[in-house]
Amino acid sequence: MFVQLSIAVKHNETLGRKEFINLCSFTKRMKDVLKEITPTRKEQQEVNNIVKHITKSIHIPYTKITLGGSSAKGTWLKNNHDIDLYIKFNPEKYEGIDIAEVLKDNIKDATVLHGSRDYLQKKEGKYTIELIPIMDIKNVEHAQNITDISPFHAKWVNKHKKYRKDILLAKAFAKANGFYGAESFIKGFSGYSIEVLTIHYKGFKSLLKNVAEWKQTTTIDTEKHHKKKVQLNQAKMLSPLILVDPVQSTRNVTAVVSQEKYDLFKKKGKEYLRSPKKEMFVKKEFSLEEIQKKKGEKIILKLVPLEGKRDVVGAKLLKCFEYMRDQLKEHEFEIKEANWHWKEGENATLYYFFKDKKLSQTIKHYGPPISEKERLSNFKQIWKQYPLKNENGKSYVILPRKYSSPKELVSHLLDSEIIKSRVKEISINR
């Protein structure tokens, strides 16, 4: 923890020489990283000016406008140009009224985005501002929508201001190492989940130490809402990490986190603890040129995405990546490495590297057990041009392999409806 480290250094007489040197090194490294990731005064002033300007331009009776998201908590990273503004509607005055429609009627120069409750988005220079209608409730039990609870998240995080620097480090680490983002095509950790975890474990270094010890599944209930075993709706218990929302006992903050991202957090945490490097806080830029230069058999695909909301477009691209990967595996092409990259407003890239393995010219195509006479008869009829064989009581025929190379298969898949319905264009990168 950044704060605790500073205190420990002052009391170095209680530390061994080696531990003290490591501690000083860790503290200096963290300070250097913080200089790189903390928003500048200029950025902070720009955000303040935009918020003031937009606030003055909105005139809706019985509403308040407040800053939301990481900006409201002081946990936003340098060069993050997203700003959340909450338009808080008086629940008594707007009872039974669609507050999203009220917001749309009053703000015309913004794009409507669809969610659990519609909200608006507008651009101000390099900044993207989201205008989110919520009910101005006093208790989370009165929430009509998940977004109504967001101010309570900010309030809880702001009760733990001493961990702000640690949270910045944790967020930068998560972003740089590929497990940040709760969108459906990422299935990683949201900003709020990183905040809660950092506060729960009392600092960044303690967070990494504890994450490295996570088991196959982990349950965390910081505010001890559940006296015994945590019991949530079954759909919220599927994630490998159950992180009970400190302000809402029935919610799992990490319900979307996949096993892959959970394991990646553990792996990267262990890597950093073994060998702390400043570079682990800097996201490596994707380079198509580097991918192309890599040796070995590979396929690189260029995709032109459809237009739409980022989460929806990303989910469609992910489906294309997974479908290609699964089909390649099904046809016995051994994948050594596979990944994809997409930045909003740009084309996407899928790439697959293969093990150097020669496939046979034929495959075994299995049928029913020999003992199941009726099904066996149908199988023989379908494949009558091929001799029927028996392997431990299971019928099969030897068929010529349809695709002898990954490229042949992928070229065929480009015309499949699953792919064509999810992108504007797709082609093999030559």
C-alpha cells in the first residue's frame, strides 16, 4: 500500500536491511509510475470547465447534476477522456415518468445510447461526456434501475480516500495487462471492481499478494453483508470471483469476469511480485507489423466492423474470433497462439499461429455403436461408398480430409452467415 509504505520507511529500524532496500525501491518505483498516470492539473481544469459548461446548459425542473464515475472519486487515469454526468431526478416529482425521455426532450445535441435505461452522449473536443438520468434516491432499496445506485458507489469509495493512489496503480496495472473492462467482449474487471478490491486488501501491493493466492473460486464480502455463506441469485454466482457490492448486498460486482481474465490477473500479479517492472504499468501498443514479422504458419484477418454501440460491435467481433478459433480446432489444426485487436473507430485484426504439424490426408468419422442396429443401418446408408470399420464396438469410416491447410478452411468460413452477419467486410491479410 502506498500510504503504509511511506509510514514503514519512517520506522526503518524495525525492518531488516534487505527488506528496507526493497521497500524503498518499491516506493520510488510507485512514485515514478504515479507521475505518469495521474491526471495533470491542466486535464483536471479542462474537466472542471466542461462540467460547468454542460451543467449551466441543462435546465430541467426538480433535477440536480453531479459528476459521476471515476472523476467523482478522484480515481481516473491520465488521458482518460470519458466523463460521466448524472442528472438526478426528484423521485416524487417524476413518479411514473420516463426520465430518459425527459432528458432526451431537453437535450437535442446529443446521441441517444441504449442501456438498462437510455442515456445521452456528446463530444466536447477530445472528451466524451455521458449524460445519465437517475433517480435521486436516499437509499439503494429505492433504486428503480442499476444506474440509480452509482452515486452510492462514489460515496463508498470516497470514504477511503487514502487508497486513491493505490487505486490508480491498480487500474493502470489492469489496463496495461489486458484484464480491465467489464464490456461483454472483454469480460474483465470494471473500474469499480478494481476500486473495491484495492480498498478491501488495503493497498496495491497487498492486492497483488492476495490475488496471487486466489483459489479456483474466491468470495469477498468487504462490508460483511452476509453473516454466513454468501448467497446470491444463481446467475450472479457463475463468475470465479464473487465480489459482493459494498453498497448492495444482492449484487456481484464481478459477475461478468471470465475465468480467463481471473487467471490473467493472478498470473500478472505473480509476475510483478517476482520481478517488479515499471513497464508492467504501460500498455503495449498493438503492432500489426510485429505480428506479420513473426515466423511460423499464421493467418491474419482484417475485419471492417459494423456501426453501433461499442459493446455490441465488440461482442460481434469477439464472436467472429471465437468461431474461427473453434472451427480450426475442430478440424484438428493445432493453434499455438491466437488473439484479436480492435480499437473503436478502426478496423479489427484477428490472428492465429499454428504448430508445425503435418495432418493426415484422411480422418476417422465415427458413427453409432455396432450394437445399435437401426442407427448403424442409417450410418451405413449415408456413407455407403466407404468401408465400415469397427473400433472397440464403435463404428467408423475413413474419409478424405476436407481441408488440408488452415487457410483453406478459413477461406471457406469467410462466406459463412455467422461471419458475414457480424461485420461489413472480412479478408485475409496478405
